Amino acid sequence: MTSALSRASVVDKIVLNSVQKDAVLYDEGPQLVFAGAGTGKTRVLTAKIAWLIQEKGVPPNHIFAATFTNKAAREMQRRVEGLTGLPCTGLWIGTFHSLCARILRREAGVLGYRSSFSIFDADDQLSCVKKVAKELSLDERTMPPRLVLSAISRHKNACVPPEELATTGKSFFESEIIRAYGAYQESLKKQQAMDFDDLLTNCVYLLRRNPDVLRYYQSVFTRVLVDEYQDTNVAQFLLVKLLAAVHNNIFVVGDDDQSIYAWRGAQVENILTFGKVFPGTKTFTLEQNYRSTNAILNFANAAIEPNTLRAKKRLWTGRQGDASVTVVRYRDDRNESESACDSVARLLKAGSRACDIAVLFRTNAQSRLLEDAMRKRRIPYVLVGGTSFYERREIKDCLAYLRLCVNQKDDVSCDRIVNVPPRGMGDKAREVLAQRSRELGKSLLETVLEDPQTAVYGRGQKGLLELRELYALLADLVAGKESPHEVLKQVLALTGYLTIFEGEDSEEAQGRIDNVSELVNAVSFWTEDNPEKGLPEFLEEISLASDIDRWEQKGDSVNLMTLHCAKGLEFRHVFIVGCEDGIVPSRQNFDDEAKIEEERRLLYVGITRAMDTLEVSHADQRWRFGSCIPMSPSRFLASIPQDLYLFLDKGGVFVREEKRPPKAFVREAVVESQEPAYRHEDFSQETVQFRMGQHVVHKLYGKGKIVNLSGFGDDMRLIVLFNDGARRKMMAKFADLGTS
């Protein structure tokens, strides 16, 4: 029996508060740790794994530890090895998707798959659904492929296979979705492919339908640990329940106040009802925050307090800071973006690092004005969650070749590259090839390899013969266990892929060449770091990587990202823009209280990213489709007591202080109030009377003529025909028009 002294040896290597330490040392059944934002949940989870290995003698390969990003998994494994002093290569730690993929590759034959199955990303899925829709003669106008794919994903996340839905369609639309779902799954199986949802659901089906397999993994994984448990969906919940059903040695960490993924199947109820599902659960609540100042935490606590579907907790900290949270009102979204970037510039001038600053927003569309303002001030920035490197056309082309080297049945990849570079395989020739492959019951590539001369005639036939020769050379490289780096270099050399762009004398073409060069670098570095792994492992790793996994905090760049993307990150200075009804909360969620609560959690996540300073802003007007739309401050701000923040009114020309803040902030507010932020765009606050046909002058657009007007007083809207020929819609109150 292990002594108390030796039991504590691991936890003595890491600083833990009393609640954290109790959670690590408890080992008498199911455990739930409610870990508020910034309370050290990763520290607790890491210490728990290390303690199980070193003090309880649990072999690393008997631990199943699920996280939600590969980056978090790598960091946790590094920390565990540092605490135990032991290599933990056998530790099953990773995202749910990567762990399930690992099980499925081992047990693929049980499900009728080969271990080399492809993993389809969002673009691949869409291509597959479009093909299925065409074969089923579905009308894309009434059943858009993205809508069909979303409906299929919902059924998968609930672990309901198409055969169980066959008799449940209550409407024509539902019946067509079910039909598409079945055909889509058949297409995936034929291509020896799984999508992201399949990785979870197929793992659940595997364990449910094969008792021997279930018993094996229950005996292997004697400890089950889950990070971010509030974000689990039905499939993930069922998976951990199945694995822990015998021993009940399950340890989950999460924060119901940060559950923000219901739109992709997450169920906050999973964490709130954990004790009912696993009787005898011991619950620990972490409330001491190590990230933010007290002012930020008071603001955050007040913001989340109105939610009813939550476990009560209140964050507190020993950190002190002079800065109040600031809430700012602006005239419009342009004014807001310009001012936020001016504040960023001041922070940089004062010595802050760019990587310590983040500007957060609700939707990607909001980034455009911020990017324009950043560029105008020459502030370096990175847009997190934009077009991923691996989603760019040239990168997907290269990866399609590599995927075919591993899986000949991958029709999506074959269709992508069969005419890249051009081989005379136009739309008609490709349809002929597809028809021939259906007749033979083969994949597209198998048809090319076995029957290229009868599949297509004319110029395309020569192209297919070249593709067959090319594939034979690449297949030999893979069979010879050549590194992914070498295979990619040969793909580029044998296909002459870069010649597609080298013939174009354009910045875009050079950018694509640079991207391919960066891919070669990435594969080279991966090969060096993983000498024992091959092409299938490389393809799987990049398929399962998220935007945050690929993001690296750069010291010279300010971070622009959505509130969803910011989860799990922290920054010294945070700006949350667009805090208005219709944005946060989203207008489409107004009538659903459960969704309103999730929107409030989303704002809470944004607030709790801030370490030292936080500014939340809203605008009176937002430009949409050429018109200025009135906006109202978010209802969530109304629930926060006014004594918890400093309110600055920048809706007019001058800043007006609304609260008596600490002296330092009085001085700052006075300085700002003496100088208009944007002299070239100041709008008049007076209501001006205009008439049809009146000649006017605008500071930016010059002379023009009013050709239409509607509304009265502050709500008057104008259409002005300017001398440059452009018609511009404006709100009279803010148009800043002079008469001529």
C-alpha cells in the first residue's frame, strides 16, 4: 500500500491550492471537477494523470485521456513526462477524434473498412453530398447541400444510423434527408472514407455491437479522463460511458459556464447531470482564478449570473489591478473599429507586445473593418480561424495526391486531381470515367489503373495513361516506406504541378508557389519529428488538426478572432467589439431561452480571456448592404451593475465620462474628451432638414444631389447621387452633409 508521503510526491512538484490537491488525490470512484475560467484545470488534469502513473502504478497505455485540441494534448503529455520523469509514449491522450481514429484503424476490419481509410474534411464532405444529391435527383434550390450535410451531422452526433430513421420521416423534406443520409453513408463506405462525425459514431457502434471488442477496451482503459466535458456531444458521452461502465474510474473536468458549442451538438446537460449518470460522484469546484484582475472577474461574474442552467460558482482572485473594465458606446461600426485600433496602437507604443493583445468579435464578417483599420495604421495582425492553410486550393491538390497513395478508393481526391495539371479530362471526359467506374464497380482510380484505354477516348485517354504511370511510381515509393517528405517532392516533380503557376506572372500565382513551398517545409519538419511514422499518420494528423492547433502566438502580431475561437486562450489586453442585440446575442436566437443562455456564456468566455485590461464596446449604427441600421446595446450589458465598469460615451464628437472612476482613469478620459478620435469622419449630432433635389457636400465623397429621402427627424434616410456617379445611402443624422 502506498504511503501518504509517497502519494504526495507528484503533487509536491507542482503548485496546487487545497481544492486542486484534493481533486488530484481523490481516487474512490467517479469525479467531477467544475473548473471556472482561469482556475487551473489543465494543471489539475495533468497532475492527476502523473499521479495515477507514478503513485498508483497505472501503466500509461491504460489511461484514456480525451482533450479538445491536439495542442492541449501535446502540452499535457509534455508536462506529465516532466512530472513523472518517465516517457509516456504509450499514453492514450488526444482529441476524441484522434483517439477514436486510433481505435478504428485497429478495428477497421470489424466494420468492413481497411485500416488505411481516408478522413474527409468539410470540403470533401460537401463534394460527396453534391454527388449523392445529383444521383438522387435532389433539387439543390430546396435542399442545399450544406443544409443536407448539417442535417446528416445532427443525426450522426445523436448516434442514430440511417436504417433507424427509415420509417420516421414525417415530411417530404425529412424523408429526402433520410434518403440522402443513407446514400451518403454508402458513398463513404464505398470510398473507404469516414468524415469527422463517423470517427465518433463508428467507434460507438463498434463498441455497442461487438461485446468482445467492448470488453477488451474496458479492460485496457482502466482510467478514463475527459477535459472540457461541457463540450461533449451525445456520441462522446456514450463513448466514455461505455468505456467506464465496468470500473467507474472516470474523471472529468469542465465548466458549464463555458459551454458554447450546442450548434455542433454539445450538450451542457452532460456535465450538469454527471452525478446522476455516475452515482457516487465526488464533486470539486475550482473558483480561485489565476488569470484575471478582480475588476474583470466581478464583471464576468455579473455577466453570467442571470443564467439559470448552471452550477453556481463565483470566481475570485488574489490578483490586484488598477484598471477598470471599460464599456464604450460608439456612433457606428467604422468608428468602433478605428477607435479600437487606435487603442491597440497606444498599447504597442507604451511597450505592450502585439501577441498579448486580442480583438474579439461574434462573426467573421466583423473582421473586415478591423483589418482595414489595422492595415491603415500598419499594425501587424493575424486573423485566427480564417482560411486555413490546409484548405487552400494548391495545398488540397497536393494532399489529394498523397491521399490517393494511401487509399485508391478515394473518389473525392481522384476527381480533384484527375485533370490537375491538365490532362484533357474536361467535364465530359470525367463523366465518362465516372460512368465506366460505376459499370465496373470500381473506384475512379482503380478504373484508371485497370482500364484507362476503354474508360475515356481522345486526348483524355493519353492523360489517363500518364496518370497511371505516375501513380505506379508513387505507389512504389509508398510501398518502399519512403518518408512523406520524399513522396511529396516526387509528386511535385513527376506531375510538374508548379508549372501551373510558374507560367502566370502574378502576385497570386507566386503566393500559391510559396504556399506549396511551405507545405514541403511542413512535411519535412514533421518527418524529422516523427521518423518512425509514415504517410498515413501524417495525413491523419493534419486532417484532425483544428484552427487553434495550427495557430501559433506570434510576438509581432495582434490577434483578431471570433469569441468561439478565443476559448481556451488568454491575453493581457482584450477588446470585445459589437456587443449589441442582434450580434451578442445573435438575432436568430432571440426566441429561444436556452440559446440566449449559450450566447451569454459566449460573452462570458470572451470576458474571461482578459488578464489585465478589458474593453467592451457597442455601436449605435451598423452598415449593412449599403444602409446604416440602428442597433441597441446587448441586453447582457444591462444585467451588469454600472459600478463594475467605466462607461465612455464616444457616440458624439467628444467623450463624456459617466462614472467617477479611479483618478488614473479620470485623467485618461479627460485627455480623450479633449481630442476627437477621427476628425476626418466626425458626424454632426444635430438633426438636419433636407429636401429632394437639394445639392449637398460630403467631406469624403465631394458634391452630390439628394435623389431620394424617407423617414423624419433622426430616422430620416437619404440617397445621394455624387459627382463620381455613385449613389450612396445615408442616415441624415450622421451623414455630415453640408449644403452647396
